[in-house]
Amino acid sequence: MAISRRNIIKGALLTSAALATQNAMGRQQHSEDKSKTLLKGNINHSVSRWTYGHLSIEELCQLVKTLGFNAIDLVGPKDWPILKQYNIDSSMCNGAELNLVDGWIHPQFHAELTQRYLKHIDLVADAGYKNLVCFSGNARGMSPEQGLKNATVGLQKVIPHAEKRGVILQMELFNSKVNHPDYMADNSKWGIELCKRLNSQHFKLLYDIYHMQVNEGDVIRTITDNHQYFGHYHTAGVPGRNEIDETQELYYPAIAKAILKTGFNGYLAQEFIPTPKSNEGKAESLQQAIAICDV
Ligand SMILES: O=C(O)C(=O)CO
């Protein structure tokens, strides 16, 4: 892979120096503009909040700005005011879900989910955001066909409101082999069938490249053939869910190029678990990942 860690580290050190200067001089805007020019501007980059949970939300906002992008995934309403202070987009809002295992395939949760999602769609729209994550839940013996039927009935109760408010519900695809045993939406075929049945531009899939490589592979062809159903992408290295560099099996520059080729103008969010112990090392991992995907 062309992008070496050493070059990235050199860049990261320069950026840390820039951040220190920025903090000292209080000239945030100046530094942001400088670092932004380091990225090509083709990919809309983001990072998942939980994988950088060692930082406060303010610190993560500062890191994101320093690295030259403007979005954080999986942030709920409580932290949106801080994102707004930094002019950072909440690229995949969360907080409407009950959890990852009790989801839209379960009729017994439809009433509560409907109430929560209707409210949250308004919160997301009022805050000027667009994407809201949702989950299928675990099968617990349910057949895939029954799951599709149930999820269709449930989601139809909230999609008209999402359409009205300009919000897109995005169901995340997870692997069920390693991280989320028994999760129903563990393959793109099932998710795409759900999209077809719901037939709305306001319901899409969050295609998590890591999870789908673990469960089904064939990443670039799947994206190329089905991009109309994919509204958002997550990354991570396979195996291990760590850095997306040459230590793992996916070649992210080619994947990012394939995503761009589909005309995608949504977000590609880093969701790998950084391996370094130090905060600086974790920041370098993020900068490296952004550089790898900045095609
Ligand atoms: O919880 C997970 O595994 C996720 O990928 C959340 O986005």
C-alpha cells in the first residue's frame, strides 16, 4: 500500500503542531482551512464516535477539524450542540433505537420503536441532519422471510414521516459470524430485499464494509451492483476490526474508488478500533485511514 505509516506519522506530527499552535493562538479557522487543503474533496469522510470514545466529544471534534474533515457518526441529540459549535455534521444520528438486538423485525417492539422513531425523526430534521440509524434485531428462531414481513410492516409506520421531514432511515448490516451473533440483517441480499419491499428513497442500508467482508465478501461487486440501496458506508480492517492499512485483507483505496464511481455523495465513516495505546497514536491511525480512503 502506497501510504506508509511513517509518512502519515510525519504528517500527524505536523498536524499536532498545527493544533497546538491553533490552541495557543486561538486561530482555529486558519488552521482548519490549511489542513482541509490536504484532502482531495472527493470523499466525504467521517468517523464513528464510539471508536474514539477515549476522547471527549470536544476533543474528537478538534481532532476531526485538525485532520481536515467535518463529520462524526453515531452521535445522539445530547452532543449535537457541541458538534454545531465546531460546524461538524452528525453524519449518522443515533438514539432512536432500543438497542441492536430488539429491532424492526420484532412486532412486539413496533409500538415503542414507532413512537421513538417518529420523535427522533423530528429531532434529526429540526437539527438540520439527514441520516438516522436503525437495526433489524436478532432472529431468535425467526425465518428471514418472516423478518422481512415484520420489518416491512413496522417500518411502514415511520417512513412516511421520514419522507415528509427529509430524513433517511438507514438499517445497518452487521456480521453475525464474529461480532453480532444471530443479527438478522447480516447479508446484503436480505437488506436489499427489504429496501425493495419498502420502496422509499428514505430507507437505505448502512453498508458496513468490515461486517460484510466477514459475512459475505465480494465487496466491490456488491457495491457496484447495488449502490442505489446503500446510503452510508463504514470501514474497518479484516480480520480484527482494527486499522485499514496493509496489515489486513481489504484494499480500501480500490473500495473507495468503487464507491466514488457509483456517484455516491454520502459519507464514508471510519469505524475501526485503533490499536495504539496513546492518544497520539490513535490520532495517527485515524489520519492514516482518512489518507488511505481519500481517493
Ligand atoms: O456495533 C457495531 O458493530 C457497529 O458496527 C455499529 O456501527
